[in-house]
Amino acid sequence: MESKKRSEDKSLDLALRPKFFNEYIGQEKLKNNLKILIEAAQKRKEPIEHLLFYGPAGLGKTTLAHLVAREMNAQMRVTSGPAIEKVGDLASILTNLSPNDVLFIDEAHRLNKLIEEILYPAMENRSLDIIIGKGPSARAIQLELPSFTIIAATTRVALLSSPLRSRFSGGSFRLDFYTQNDIEKIIDRSAKILGVKIHPEAIPLIASRSRFTPRIANRLLKRARDYAEVKGSGIITAPLAEDALKLLEIDNLGLDTLDRKILDTIINKFAGGPVGINTIAASLREEEDTIEEVSEPYLMQMGLLDRTTRGRLATPLAYEHLGIKMKEDDQRKLI
């Protein structure tokens, strides 16, 4: 039953994904840059240059990659950093590309250094250098590759080596959190696609809890729809949306249980910080990557958390949000 629910959600997510640039809401500057790159490449009758998209999870990096491929009338092949474990894996992917294909590499920060080094000539010269054999009998061969484009996405751009980042000749583009207005437009569009009736006053309510992130906005909309079907007449009203969000334990700032636990742990267990991410993760029995990639960007965006060289610090806003009085010693740490 659970797997069926996940499968349905995945199908719905695909249905909600914009298929054309004019359907993609937000990230205007980035879209304008991409349109210029695409049009210029089309005029030259060349593949678009390699692109890197980075930023917090759920902001639309994968969707943009699909849109670029569609605009270029190119076939898109999809892989991820963890999936490319050996040189042979990469060689198999690259040698099976057709001319003008787009290769999308998600979680590019998880590529190992050996794979990165093999990618350099592939990206620059469209050639693949392979060592066959070992020791004195080893020999190098060079395989010519068809013209292609790599689009990489990452939530942690700092983990990509400088040489690899410099190979994205088309540009490196950061996706920022969306505005409240953009998220409201996304929810309104998604509701129409899903055939969900939603009262106008429920839209900004859901948007305000969506962490300025389209993926979360769509997830909350679907859960509000479920709640309205079970507890109401199937129409999402503001009171029903509020009740659904309470059931999900999402507060008025969009913080979930893990977010609040992170802040509470820093404040109550470690006197407000500074404390290392590994210590926080061990204390909560959570993965470091989950905290760094999912929770931290939003907590920092909201001014609830500071990341320093000494560790993480809870800000006065974090104390206020959790209703905890800040001690004088904790205040001095922020000076």
C-alpha cells in the first residue's frame, strides 16, 4: 500500500512538472540567461554548452535540465553521482550517447575524484582517455565522443573541485528560494492540474508554510487535498488547510519536527552553540547530509541559524520562535 502511494505521488510530481519555459514560475534571471544560451546555440546549430545548476533541494534544478533538453530538441539521459562508481560506468554512459544528447548528472558533488578527472577531457575535447591493462604493459587509448552537453545539479557546490566547476563553460547558475507570490502561483497552477478545488485564502496559507520551495508547496497541497477529502467535502478551505498543516506538525514559519529539534538541541543541549554538525547529527541520530542539505539552508534563510567556522549557533530569532529565554552568556557568543 505504501509503495503504491509513493508511485502515485511520483506520477503526480511528473504531471506537475512544467513542460515549457512559459509554464516555469520564478527564477526569472536564470531563465532569461538560459533562453539566450539556447537561442545562440540553436543559431550556431551546436549543442548548448555544459551547465551547472546548484542550490537547495526542491527548487527545480532537474526540471530546468528537462526544459533545456526539450528546447534544444535533444534526448536527455539521466544519471547521478553515486551511480557512477567506476571509470567503466562513465565510459559506458558516454560512449552510448548520440550526437546532441544531454547528459544530466544529479548529485554531482558525489562524483569521486577519479571520475571527475576522466570527465575533464570528455567535457573539453569530447574525447575519452582510457588506460587498458596494468604495469609496463598498460596502454592508453583515446575514444572520440559525439557532441553532447552535460548538465549537472548539486545541493553542495563547494564540494565540487575547482577544475570540474571551470569546465561548465555555459555557466554555473544558483537557484534561490522563491518568493511568496511565486509559490502562490505554483500552488494555484498545481491545484488546477490536479483538479483540486481550493479557496483563495487557503493558497497564501499553504504558500507561507512551504519554505519558499516548489517541491514542498506541491507536497503540502496534496496532503491538504487528502485531508479535505477525508475531513471535509473535498474543497480545501483555509481552516482545513490549517488543520492539515497542524497534523503534519508544520508551524507558522514552515518548520517541521526535525527543524525544531535541531534548534532545540543547539539551544538546550549545547547552550546555543557553537556546535559541530557531526555532534548535532549524532545527538539527533540523523544523517549529516540531511541536516546540511534539507534543514540548514532554510533555517539560515530565515535567520534562525548561523554557520560559523566554530560550528552552528542558534540566533535570537530561534530562541524567540521556540519560546525560550536567551541567557546573557548565549547573547555574548553572537557578539
